[in-house]
Amino acid sequence: MQHQRPPAAHPRQRPLLLRRRQRSRRRRRHRPCLAAAAAAAKTSPSSSSVASSKKGGAIVNRACAPCAADFYSTIARAVGVSRCTACAAGTSTNGATGSATCFVAAGAFLNAATKKVEPCPVDSHCPGGDVATAAASQRIPCPNGASTRGQAGGASLAACFAEAGSVYDGASVGPCPRGSWCAGGSLAGAGKAATACPPGTTTASTGATARAQCTVQPGYYFAAGAAAQCPADSYCVGGSIEGSGSQTQACPTNSFRAPGAARLGQCVIPAGKTYVGGAVVDCPRNFYCVSGAIEAAGSAPVAAPAGTTSAVGTRSLQDCIVDAGRTWTGSATATCPANFYCPAGPISGSGSTPTAVPANTRSDPGASSLGQVRVLAGYYWDAASAAAATCPANFYCPEGAISGSGSTPTAVPANTRSDPGASSLGQVRVLDGYYWDAASAAAAPCPRLAFCAEAPISGLGSSPQTCPAGTVGGPGITRAADCVAPTPAVHASYYAIPSGTTALPDFAALTPYAQRFVATVYYPVTLGLVADSGRSDNVAAVFTGTLDIPTAGSWTFFLASDDGSKMYLSALPDPAALLINNDGLHGTTEVRGAATLAKGAKQVRIEFFEAGSAASIMLLWEGPGVSRQPVPATAWIYDPHSG
Ligand SMILES: [Ca+2]
């Protein structure tokens, strides 16, 4: 049992007289305390109570009393002087009375060198304790890696701190383990805590300080408290679970991706499209675009090879279109070979497969269509059977393109024919009695002076054969043996004229006494009958006929007569058509006249008279290809109506 008293004020705080009075009272109070102790022993069964009663007390008012708080007494028995001693500076009885000792408070220590109580140093903690023991001097360093954060006076381990990113394991402070984060704090509390990152996440290294340093690896993202694989058609860059690691990014529109993509470049662009400027767009014309990741083929259109084209959105090399007239050889295009044709087509199909030309046709290199294929000479393209067929009889078939003449046999001209398989006009045969007139490009009746057997245009069909001299052939005549002497074609009229005539008469006023046809006008000098007039003298004649001028050009006529004569290039005596005037009485005299004449028929009129004695009338000519000579009977065209 102890008496409660208010703690005494410090002696030095009191005035001197008062202090003396109090010392006197204290002497009385601090007397030996055995009696009281013995009394106390009788009333307390506790031996400790008996022991404690031996110290920390003093006699007060003849009774034994405990030392006040912050005073102590070590006296165990009466020695004549008894008193309580104040605790040294910095120590206390921790509020207890009757203490036999003083204590250093936690957070301070008793410096043995200075004998003074000092605050516990930085980075240590001091539990304090009984000044009579070593405990009062204890200075315990914070564990390795911990500190008091610059503060002195640490009382316990709680005053030591682990910094953020480190953790106290009960022995020392080390880096926060990888996969955890450590906020740091007092070693008695938060400093011991390493918080594991959520499932599937970790930290980049040891020493993480905060949850935000927990990361998911690329290809994963943090959701619902754990890492999960990045979903399809998205990508996940990973990172802090409180930042990018918690996000999924959609692959660009029209791209796709299996789960687990870690970056934009792993999004896959479908074939026929490409990734440009942040968007998926159609593969451009004349390129092709295979499917691939953005970071690979998906953003790399490939140019269509030379000699090919491609439409917008082409998906592969095989879809490129080989140009018409070219073909794909496996690595490049080449000109379509001869005897094949090559329409435009994909590399995967017709673009790689030249088509052989049909039988009896051919093609030049670079042909692009069946229409360009050429049907061989002697054949034509029969559309119904889609094949080259032998050119039919009475047609001819030069080589030609199927799209043009090769599909159209050409009918032979009139009055010609052909055998099957004719390849050219030259092989066409001109019918008997005709010849091929190149100038008019037609079969014409055989000329008057020729015979014409069937023959090809390229041969004798264009060359009428001349009849033997003095004979004529003409239309329908096919053999030399059929050529005949011409029918007399010059119409002769004979007139009786008076004796003493000296010049040609006016025939219009006369009437012929005889008319007949004669072969030509060529009667040399005679003293007998004049021509076939039946008279020797005083006779006149008019010869009319039509000359067949064989060749156009300048023709010279020679008219010799005894006596007078005239030659007109007309049937009637047209003064404008007078070519030769050989009139008057004279012996055989020749007069010439020239004219430019067209080929073919030309009417001629010759007037003549014989007065007496010798007589002659002779017509000669000279012209292109014809030397001076009498005009032959064959030069006259028979016309029964002439004259
Ligand atoms: Ca005469």
C-alpha cells in the first residue's frame, strides 16, 4: 500500500528559505525505514513486496514512505542516513513511486563517455532501460538498408524505415523482389510488406515501388485483376497495369489478327488490300497485294510484272493479267510465239498458256487473238465448223486473217473457174475462148486475131495466142486450127465516070453500078481491070471499112494511087476527117498522113478514080509495133452493115 502524493517540485525552483525548510522536512521524512518495512512485511505475504520495501522508501512522519516519482532510493536497511535521490537528467522512474532505480526512456541512451542521456542517434533505435544495467546504453543500428529517415530519437525498430522499392525480411532490407512492389515504411509495419503483382503480371526488375510498376507483357492486357491474352483483331502493347497494359487497341478497320498480337505491325492486312497512311485501302492498279502483317507484306504492294496489268484490289501475282500478245513463262512475260495466239488473261490461267493455232493456219509472233491467226493460202476459215477448210471450186483463197479475208473465199471472176484449193487469182483459170485482160481485171472474149484455150491467169490465160498469119480467131476460138481467113470486110462501091475526068467526082450525086466486099485495099499497078470493078478505065470506087487499130499511138498511112485518091478517117466524106489528099491525074504517087489513134475500131473511107492507062490503089500503114506494110485483110473488122 502506497500513499499518493503530488510529485515534488524541483528543489532549484524554490526560494532558498523554502528549500531549507523542505530539506529539514526531507531529513525527517528520509529516515531509515526498517520499522515500516517490517510492518509492511507482516501485512504482505509477498517476498518481493518485502524486498521492495527495503528500497525506495524513507521515514516520513516516523513512518516508512515510498520515494516519490522520479526519485529513487537504493538503501536497503537503516544506516543512519536515509533519503530519496532525484533521477539523473534524462531519466525517470517512468512515473512510479517508491522506485529503487531510474530509467532511460526509449529513444534515448546513456552515453557512457559523457555520463549523459542523449537522444538515440540517427539510423538507430534505443530501447532505453534501467540505468543500473547495460540496457540504458543500448544503441541498436537500424538493419542494413534501413534508416530513420534522418530523425534521431528512435525508440524501437518501428523508427527504422525501408524506402519504397525495398522490403524488410526480418533480418535486413533488400530490393523488393521482382514480381512485387514495395511501398516502403516502418520496419515494424509497411516496410515488411512486398505486395505481389496480380496474376500474370510482373515487374521489369527488382525494386518496384508501386503497383503501377506491375506490367503485362506485350500481347497481353490487364483486366479483371489478371493478365489475359490480347483478344482477336486487336493488339496489346503491354506495360503498366495502370496504364497502357490495361488497354487493347483495335487493329485497323478491315484488318484482322489472331489473339496475342503485341503491336500494330502484327495486324494482318487481307489479300487485295494494303496499309497506307494509317488505313487499309484497296491494292492500287497495276500492283498486287498478298495478305500479310502490316510490318511485313501487308504494307508492301508489289508492282505487276512488265507485260502485265492488274485491276484495283488484285490479290496475288497469279491474278495479274498478261497483256494480249504476250505469255507468262514462269518468271516474266514474253512475246507470244509464232503459231500460237495469246489473248490477255491471268497468269494463273490463259495468261500462261498460249493457244496453238488450228490446222492449216499460222500466226506471226505476238498474235493476241484467233482473229489474228492467218488461214493458209488455199484454205478459208469455216466459222460453222470453226476450222480451216479447203477453198472450194470456183473460189480462190489467199492467206488472210480469220477476222478478215481468211474467212471469205473469193468467187472467181466471170468466165473463169478454179479447182478446189486455189490460193490466188493467178491460179484461177480463164475459160476457153476468153483471156484475162489485166487492164480491166476481167476475163474478156478472145481478141480477133488470137485463140484462147483455158489457162490460168498467171500463165497463158493472160496471153491470147496469135492466130497464124492471115487468119483470125476471136471470141470462142480455142485452137490455132480454128483460126480462119477473115471474111472480106471492106465495102467497095464502083461507079462509072465520064471520059476525061481529072479529079474525084461528087460520089453523092452518083449511083454505084456494083457493090461488094473486098479483103483489103491493095491493088498494085495494072493496065487491066481495076480491082474487081470489072472496068479498066473511067471507073471510080469508094472503099469503106472499120480498121482494128491494134495499139494506141501515132499511125502513119501511106496512100498510093494512079490516078487520084483521098483518105478520110470517117465513113462519110467529112472534110474535117480528111487525112490524105492524093487527088488529080497522075501516075502511081504515094501521099502519107499521120494521126494519133486510140486502140480499137476506126472508120476509114477511101475514094479513088482511074481515068485511063495504068491504074493502082494501095493502102499501107506503120505504127506502134507494126513496120510499114500493106494494111492486111486481118486488120479490117467485118461489119455486114458497113457501107
Ligand atoms: Ca491511070
